[in-house]
Amino acid sequence: MDTSERSARGCDIVYCVGRRGSLRVGSNVAKGVTLRHPVVILLSVNDSPFGLFDGSYTRLFKAAMLGPMVPHGVVPNDAQMLIINVLPDAPAFPHLALWLSSRGVHPLDPLIFSDMRDDLSALFANNCPLHKAADLYDQSLQKVLDELPAMPALDLRVSALMKMIAADPFAPVGTLASTCGMSVTGMSRLFSRSVGLSMRSYRLWQKSAVAWCSMLQGKELTAVAHNAGFTDAAHFSREWRRWYGKTPSESRNPERVQVVFR
């Protein structure tokens, strides 16, 4: 079944563009409020407003951006939703996360995407090649970055620390601090103010990335949990649902979502 057939049946499509991020099209979003590690860019491709729910109120947007770990729920209404996840390992993530740290949710002008509408609409109807989806991810992200102040350089110590954690998400915090020549407290503070995400949250996201890769390989939940460093499948499932609003099984159900990746 190709992506056009799946879209017609209400199956979302997720295009994974490596450790930079992903694009998701469709309306099978999680019910209720979630806490996600990426910066999230949301766009109604058909110009119909969608809602963002913070647990108390729902605000309507045609385009918006969410900071990491901002409690929210998405109400698609009649919108053709494009959801772009800018992952913590993306070069632009620290800039976006820090800029959003005092804003939480920021409305975007949907007109900045106007010259991309035809290509973005094609994501819903056609079997879009992954390389084309990756180009659309880069173009959409650049449209947002062009609206913000210039991106500052990341502290070299933090860049090295992120690489060490990515290489070994289970490395003891004391070992990381010793390698960086810093105290644990100093290292954690530097990381948070440089990346816009706490080091604890970044390490948890790395574990979720390990879990996602294991899930795409079709592994059983017990093996997924073990590979990602969770105590057991129940612990993993609870954390996954808190982050994504769905169980791991729901997240990889081929009747609800098709994942396109290399």
C-alpha cells in the first residue's frame, strides 16, 4: 500500500530525516496533553485553523511553533496538519529552544510558507520520496529561522558534551563532568542555558531515540525497553505515553501510521 492509499484511509505518514527531525502529515494526533522533547512546528496546509490545548484553554492557529517540554495537545479540527519535529540533535534546535524558552507557544505567519503550499500539499496525496521530504523539512525550517534573530554559535564544550551523550546515552553524569573538566552542577547549568533543554531531558530523549529505532526494527517491547535503558516494558510504556500521548504499540501500528526512513 503506497502513501496515497494510506492517506485516504486515515493513516498518517511520518518522514524521518535522520537525527535532524521528521515531518508528519495527517490527523491521528495524540489525544490529551503531552510533553515532547523536540521543538515542534505546526502548519495547516489547507489554511483551516487547528487548536492547541494547554490543559485549560484551546487557542486557534494556522501556523505555530512550540518549545520543548511545553505541555500541549493538538486539536486538528478540519486542518490538514503538517507537524515538523526539530530534534534536539538538529543544529538549529538550541537556537529555537532558547528563543522559545520565555514564549512556550509562538504563532507563525502562515504566509511565510505560501510558496511551498503545492509541495507541502503533495505530501498528503503522493508517494513523496524521502529526499524530497528532507528538502521540504530544510526549507520549512529555514523559513522559520529567517523570522528570528541570527543564530549564535554553540559553546564548544556543550557541543562536545552532546556528542558524548549521543555516543553513550547511559554514560554516568560524573564521568561526563570529569571528561569536560567541570562539576556536575556547572555542567548541567551550562547545558541548559546553551541548549534550551535540561541535560536530564536531553538524555531521556536519547533513550527515546534508541527505543524508536528498536521499535522500527520490529522488536518486542521488552527488548525495546531493555535496549533503551528502562527498567521494564511497563516503565517504558508509561514514559512513552507521557511524551507522545500514545502507547508504543499505537505509535507503530501500520494501520494508523506509516514511517518512511532509510
